[in-house]
Amino acid sequence: MNNWLSLISANAFMPIQGTEIAAKVDGFYAFLLVSSLISSIILIGGMTAFIIKYKRQSANDKTAYITHNTLAEFTWSFIPFVIMMVIFYWGKVIFNELRAMPDAASSEEIHVVGVQWAWNFKYKNGIKQYTKDGISKDNKLGNVEKQVMVVPLNRPVKLVMTSNDVIHSFYIPGFRNKQDVIPGRYTSLWFKADKLGEFQVFCTEYCGLSHSQMPATIRVLPEADYKVWLDANKPAEGAVSDAGKELYENKCRSCHSLDGTRVVGPTWKGLYGAKREFESGPTVDADENYLRESILNPNAKVVKGYPAAMPPYAGQLSDDELSQLIDYIKSVK
Ligand SMILES: [Cu+2]
């Protein structure tokens, strides 16, 4: 059923389905459309038929005295209820699938930074698809270079996203997937492209003058071509400073080890993804947002068994330095 449903909608007015999930979203959407259409026909058709059939014929026509009909009322409540629950459940299943990050996705992680008005991308191996200086205040006519995010075919990709200024929203219509991008916080999104080609990215959170022109494209390449692209564009050895490591050496090393030993603070070994317990409050998983908070505002959650001895780094580190440190912590396994 999903198939003919997604066919109707895909052919009618949706962009090409670039992922498996896109077809499911379209199937769901077509179901909403078709079921709404059928209900409208029944409702409006029935209403019209009754208007004609029970039209007052003469001055003596009297409306029968009817107060209620339990069976009719139950039926017109229960059937829509069942349909609503189907819609709710179906929507939830697809939503979960869109949101649940597969483990494999973290092996292909790309940083996305929204700025007024462009999208910047950074790869694990140091490739940067940045607008000049990472910002583009002057994109008044949308004439900023278009950033291209190159991704492999048939492999899940994880985006870790943030914003330099205001809220943006990263929307890939071809993948039927979208996520807000928020300053001071990381959000994430994943997809597995199963069609080659180029897919348009839109910003879907009104963010100022050139909002409609925040340019970016996702280019899906076969695995082999993707590898070639990665290698060809990789910054020269030495050009990618081990910025995160350097920051660690300079600022954090005195209190944090990499090998599991306890110094002043907890070791970073295996920290990313681990369950953290605190002096007070519930436990959390150490994800990007936890790491960010622990660096900027360490006293918000004090790790159990440790003194609140870490100085806050809010205002001391740039966004770039922060993400370099977080990447570095993530690499300490
Ligand atoms: Cu925007």
C-alpha cells in the first residue's frame, strides 16, 4: 500500500525521494490526503443529499422531534477516532525513524554551522566548506558562493549543527528531513541518501534579509568517488592544526588525563557517550551538548566524586575552539 501511496504523492508534487524514509513520509502524506478527500466527499456529499431530500416541501412540513441517536453518534465518533489513532501511530513510527540516530552514522560526521546567510560545513579530516571568514553578512542578493556538502551513497551520515547568530533551520526537501539550528547548542540530524545527484538545502526559519537565499547543496557520490573527493580536498598535512589537541595541552591537561588516570578532574578516556553521575540531579549521557555545557559552565553539573574546581570557560573560547575541543574529547577512546 505504501508503494502506490508514495507513487501518487511523489509524482504529483513532491521533489525526488532521496532517501528510503522520504518514500515512507510520502506514503503517509498521501494517506492523509486520500483519507481527507474521502471524508470530505462523504461529509459534503451527505450534507448536500440531505439538503435536497429533506427540503421543506410545504408550510405544513414539520421537522420530526429527534433528540439523539446513540448508535449514529457512537459511529461518527468511533470511526474518526480509529483513523486518528492510525495517523498518530503511523506518524510516530516514521518520526522515530527520522530521529533515531543509527550507530553507523557517527563514522561519517559533518559539522554544520548556520550563519546569516549561508551554510558552512566541516569534515572530520579537516575539509572546510566555508564562506569567507565563516560569515557572509553581505549576502544581500544571494550571490555568495554556494556551499556543497558532499556525502556518500547508501551510508548514514550524521550532521552536528549549530548557529553563529540566530536560529536557522536545515531542511533537505529531497530527504523529507529538517532540524532547527540553534546558537549556543548542538542539534543533530541523520540521513542515508540512496539516490545519486544534487539535493537543494533550504533554511526554513526566517532569519533576516537573505533568509530565502541561504545557499547550499548536498551532492551524493558513489562510495569510491566520495573517497576520492575526501582525499583530493583534504587539507595538506600540517595545515589542519591539531587544534583540539593543542587546546588540551595548553588549557586542560593539568586537570584531565587521556589514559584513565585521575588528576584533578575526571579522565577524558571513554567520556563521550558514557553515562555521567553528578553530585546532584539525574544522570545524563555525555553527548555534544553535555560536553559543551561542562566546558562553558562546569558547575551546572558537578561530576560525582569530584570537587567543583573547574573554571568556567564561557567567554574564553570561540565557537570554533569549543567544537575543536569537543571533537578532541570525542576522539579519546
Ligand atoms: Cu537561516
